[in-house]
Amino acid sequence: IELHLNTSEIEISLKLLTSRELVILAWVAVGRMNPEIATIFGVSLAVERNISSILQTLDVENRFTAAAVFWRWRYHLEKGDYSFEESDSKTP
């Protein structure tokens, strides 16, 4: 998977996600499918809408690329390349 985002663009994109979207993205990144995520949250349609929003916000075509963005962000976060402070721009 080739990512067209550099680390600062990834950080900016992830800051635009709501806290719920970020948690859903983390579940996607570890391989959970929509029904499993829906069970965790207790809702089904909302998960599909959240994933659509995540894909649009990250400007990626599918959940696999979104997962790659998440893992790239985690890698750089753990290295200390940048920090993550949640944005209030899309608070649910």
C-alpha cells in the first residue's frame, strides 16, 4: 500500500477525526470488521457511517489504506516524532 500522505499530513488528518472515529479506526487497524465493531459499540449503521467519514477525512479509498495510515501514525508517535492532541473540530 502506497500512502500519499507524509507524517505531518497524517497527523493533521487524524486530528480531524472524532474520538469515536479514532477508536473505530484502531479496531479497523487490528482487523475487526464492521459487525464486530458494531457489537463493541452496540450500533451498526453508525459504524458504517463512521468508517465512511474516516475514509473521506483521511482521503483514502478503503479500510486497508486507512489501517496503514493508522499504523504509520502509531509508529511515528511511538518514536516521538510528534504528539497527538485531539481536535475539537468534530466533537460528537
